[in-house]
Amino acid sequence: MSKNKISLNPGTLLGPLPPALVSLGTMEKSNIITIAWTGIINSKPPMTYISVRPERYSHKLLLEKGEFVINLPGADLAKRVDICGMKTGAKGDKFKICGLTKIPGTVLTDTPAVEECPVSLECRVTEMKHLGSHDMFMAEIVGVTVDAELCDDKGKVDLKKAGIISYLHGEYYAVGRKLGEFGFSVRKKKS
């Protein structure tokens, strides 16, 4: 091993991650949980996952309905994102506590999305895996909504405008500066 490296115990030192506001349940009986253990697992069909501890209130709602919405918050929602991760929905309505607006999905019309979030992914659970401290809910993304101002006149989405936040080992950050784009390292220079 290099003398500039130290060895640590195995752990969850991966980041940054999206601190997603995951909404679930029904329009009548809903909850929001902050989830950083999420990501894309497949392109066709588009699939994602969230990992939730079995003792969490939201775990029961996921098992009951098998649907959820991953809402990506902007920097203006950082405090509310933290509240939704710290408080339990078993003791209060986090939509009301945080002053967030519940709206129906476009495909999952009885599963709430968060209007204040610029991006929402509607997800239907396809499989659950017990992994240890968390259960992973794998899901197909069946609907996507974005704020209209994020799209240009050709329908291309510009997520830079969304100001989506990231989570890095216990801390929240605003997304930084652009370093390049996919394929920039091998693209031929224009003459």
C-alpha cells in the first residue's frame, strides 16, 4: 500500500449522493423520508432503488403500496430535507411540518409527489431484498416530472438550473461548477 494512503474499516464512504425526499403512501395517508441510499440501477427499463431500515415508519408504507416518488430538492429545501430525515412520520405529517405541498403523480395518481422539488421520479417497486441494516426496494421509474423552466424550447432538461443539492458523508452541499460533460475527454477538437 502507498505510504500516502491509510486503511479504514469497511463503511459507507461513497459520495456525493442525492438527499432525496421520497414521498410515499397515498394522497390521504402519506409520508416523506429523506433517503441518500438511492441511485440508478438500469436504463431500459429505467430502474432505481431506495434502501430503508425495516424499523422506519416508511418501510411499512412501502410494503403496503409498493410505490414511491423520488423528489430531488433544490438548495432552498436543505433544512426541510434534514427535518424529513430526522423526524418520524408516525408522529406527525411531514408535509405539514415542513410546509411542503402534496401533489398527485402523473402516472401514480394516488402516490404523492412534492411540488416544491424541481424533479420527481415516480416509481413502482418490482423487488425487495433484505440486505442487513436496510431493505432495498428496486423499482421501475414509470413517470418523470420536472419544473417547466428547466426545459428549453426543444424539451432538453437543464438540471443545473434546478440547484439540486448533494449529501456527502453527513453534510449537505450545493452542486458545484461544471468540469466537463460526458465524452469530453475523447471528443475531437473542432478545427
